[in-house]
Amino acid sequence: MAAVPGPLPPAEAEALVRALQGSELRDIGGQGWLRQHEYVEKLNMHGILSASVGQEQLLTELLVTHAKIPVLIGELISVEIWKHKIFPVLCRLEDFKPRSTFPIYVVLHHEASIINLLETVFFYKEICESAEDSILDLIDYCHRKLTLLAARSTKAQAVTSAELRADPIPPQELQKQAEMMEFEISLKALSVLRFITDQVDSLPLSAVTRMLNTHNLPCLLVELVEHCPWSCWEAGKLKKFENGTWHVIPPEDQVKMTKLDGQVWLALLNLLLSPECQHKYRFDGFNKSQLLKLRAFLTDVLIDQLPNLVEMQRFLSYLAVTEPAPPRKDLILEQVPVIRDHILKKNSGKWEAIAKHQVKHAFSPTEEELKLQARRWAQTYSLDMMEALAPDKPRCRVCGVEAAKRCSRCRNEWYCTRACQVQHWQKHKPACNLMAEVSRSVDDL
């Protein structure tokens, strides 16, 4: 049996961090950009594995020492703009008929990789401080994602990412995958935002003003408490989204707070109970009425799970019977985020030209180029590494119980018994054939 993969050696981790650099929107999907994606993906997996054994401090120190947090935030916003400005144009081009859509999927996945890496390291105060002025761009980014999260329809909630990660698909279907990927990215952005609010007392004044008044994040978080987009009812059963998948929640666990619930409540505690925030926030009629909605959710069961909410309960009771003082008006020069505006202004009116350039130079590789890239992807996304990163034990594809048997041909599906494997074979056969063919192609290189 192969050894379980561990974190990268310190020297390799440092080399990857030093190699991180920003890229132009036009270069996304190209060979140089793909190398950057590999660096990010390896650091992302390294960060998860390091955190699982309590050794993430080294990665944190490397990112701070080499000033790479602003670089990662810049890349995060760049690929977000690509998704909204160039990707739709790309899908409409008549001459866009790629042999494989996987190179595009890698670009779509890049945003998820970066936000996941940031979620892993933003727990540390020094990471937040090392973001410097780019923290404003990250706050704006998180606000955009949380706004999308609050607007999600109930119908879309129960679609699982597993159902969408099918094999070669037309660009139009990739657009649907990108939309669903937004859900998981938005949940990661929620965690990043909560970590930022943990440092509210040491953030620049412009960052606090932006969270409280420009974006009114307290009221947006109230909406998330009300509508809870990571929870839904389906066929009379409560389902909640945790660790990358939807789970049916048994009746006895339905009042149990999830990690995502906790992130929202902790962010609210940070934003509403900090003296600095209370002096800056506008407790006008609308904001006050929105915040008082939280009282209905502060049950004894919830407070037992997060005792700090007693302070929130007291604050809301006080707010209900008083008129807080108007916000303090300090005379300050307010900073504004610049990364997104700079990218938009630099490329305004060039979206179609960039899309055509990328069709020709990035997303129409030859068969040989695809094979070479497949080898690199196989090295980056090894099955042993994926299993080490998985938060839960594998479960049977048919009945959902813990599984110990795997399809020996493609090594991609798990089953608890031979009977379940036989039952699923007709559905699994096309994907199994394709995965086996890809494996053979890579081995033949």
C-alpha cells in the first residue's frame, strides 16, 4: 500500500511560493499561466494537508515573507473577471470547437483553488495584515460572492457538484458548471470574510468603513441567517451542504449548528459587538429592523452551541429599546480598491479580441499538447493525493454507506459490495471506459 501523501518539503514549498506571480487577462489558459495554476494547486493541497497536522505556520510565513497575498488576491479577481467577461464570449464564438473542454474547466477551477488557499491561511492575523491595500479588493470580492449566495434560488440549492463533474461536455454545459461552482466558491468567501472580521480592530479604517457602510455587511449576513442557502428541504428531508456535498440530516441533528452557520454568527459578533464598529455603523431605522430579526433565531439550543451569542442577545435587547448615537464622522482620506477597476479599464472593449486570442493560443491544443498536459495534470491531481485531501471516508455510489471496494479499471468509483457495483455498471460503464482510455493515453506518453 502506498504511503499517505504528506505536506511538501519546506524547500519545495518555498520554491512554489517564490514562483507565484500575477498574469495578464490575455494570458489566462496559456502555458505560463497553467504553470502558475499548478503552483497554486500544489500549495492549496499542501495547505490543507499541513493544516490537518497543525503545520500550516510555515506556509503562512512564506506567503508573508515573500509578499504573495496581494498577488493571490489579484489573480483571484482576474479569473473572476475572465469568467464574467470573456468566458461567455468564448462560448458564443462559432469557431470554438475544442477537442477537450478540460483546459477551460481548469481556468474555472482556478478561482476555487485560490479562495480555498486563502481560506486556509487567513485564519492568521499576519496574513490579513500582509494583504495591505488589497484587503479592500478582497472585501469587495467577498461581498459580491455573498450577494450571489443570498440570491440563490431554492431550486438550485440541491444540485450537487458530483452531478456536474461529468466528462467531456459542450461549452454551454460548462457555463452551467461554472454557475454551480460559484456556490462552493461563495461559501469559501464567507469563511474568508469571517476571518477578516476577526481582525477588525487592526484593519485599516477604510476596510472597516467598507464592510459596515459601503456594503452594509451586517444586513447581508442577516439575510444569510434568514434564508440559509446551504440548507434545503427535498422530498420531506432536510439536506445541508458540508465538506463539498449535500447530506441528509437525521431529525435528531436538525438543530445542530453547521460550520457555515457558525461562520455567519461569528462574523456578526465581530461586526456588531466591536466598539470601533459600533461607533461607525449606521443604526438607522432599516438597519435596526433588519438586525432585530436575529432575535428569533437566538434560541437556547443555538446559544448552548455557541455561548458567545449571549452577548449578541443582550446587545439586540438593548438595541430594541434605545436609539444608538449616530455614527462618528471622522475626517479621513478613504482608500478605495484598485485591482478590479484597473483590470476592467485596461481591457475594456477588448473582451472579444481576448477570447479569439485564447481560442487560437490556449484552448485549441493539438492532440500531442493535450497528452503532455494530461501527464502534468495526472502528476498534480494524483488519486492518492485526492484521497488524502478528502474530508470523509469514501461512500458507496449506489447506497451511500462507507465503501471499501473501488472500481479496479478506472479507480474512480467506490462500492460497499459487489452487488452494488454490478447494479451501477450500466450507468458507470461510459465514464469508466473514458477514464480507462485517458489512463492508457497518459501511460503511453
